Amino acid sequence: MQRLCYLLLLLVCALWAPLSAVAENSTSAGGFTVHYNALSTATLTPEVARAYGIERSKYRGMLNVSVIKEQEGTTGTAVSARVTAEIKALTGQNAGIPMREIKAGSAIYSIGTFSIQDEKTIDFVIEVTPEGTSETFVVNMEQQFFTD
């Protein structure tokens, strides 16, 4: 019976791991958690797009990166970071995404926009250096976009 429970627990863990990876795009290292996602700017409300100077279009994507300094017993604290991002091309000619920092209350985000095409999958390379450290974290992300 104990062996059956152990096997069942292993099965549940094996099935849960891929689902949790899809649910949240984040990487933890060196006492920081880097959260990242990409979306079509058409999904932004007109007010948010206007407030932050973002063009709303189904042909524009936005990369959003935030860095949280981990603190035991809390959800952590948002910190500024130097964030660089680029789109990896199969041809080897990568395209940089200009990133800028936005502060909204206690939240800090780095955002950048780029062109998207229907059904195109984009590979991102994101480099993050949190303020107060010289350690750079590299995050790779793949995202498919749909415009129609």
C-alpha cells in the first residue's frame, strides 16, 4: 500500500510539473525572481496604452519583465534592473527590443514593444541585472502570436 501511494505521488508530481511551467513564466536565481511575459498590445485598454505611450495594434507585441527581490516570509520587493532583450532569428541576425522602466506605485516593470505576425513564434533572450548586484540572469522564452 505504501508503495502504491508513493507511485501515485510520483505520477501526480510528473503531471503537475509541465502544467506549472506553462502557468507562470518566472525564473529564480541569486535571491531574485524574474517574471516575464509577452502579449499583443491590442489587449491593452486604450487608457493604459495612452498612459504609457504604447501603440495598440494586433501587429505589435509587448514584452513585460519584472524583478522581485526574494525576502523570506513575504512576497518580496520589486527592484529596478537593467533589462536587455532581443529576438533570436534563425538567420543569426538578432533584433534588439528597446526596453524602458515603468514605476507604478510599488511595482516596477521593464517593457518593450516589437512587431508580430500571425502564427509566428518568437524566441526571446532576456538579460536581467538587478540593481545593487553585478550578477546577470539570462532567460529564454518562446511565444507564439495570433493576429487574426
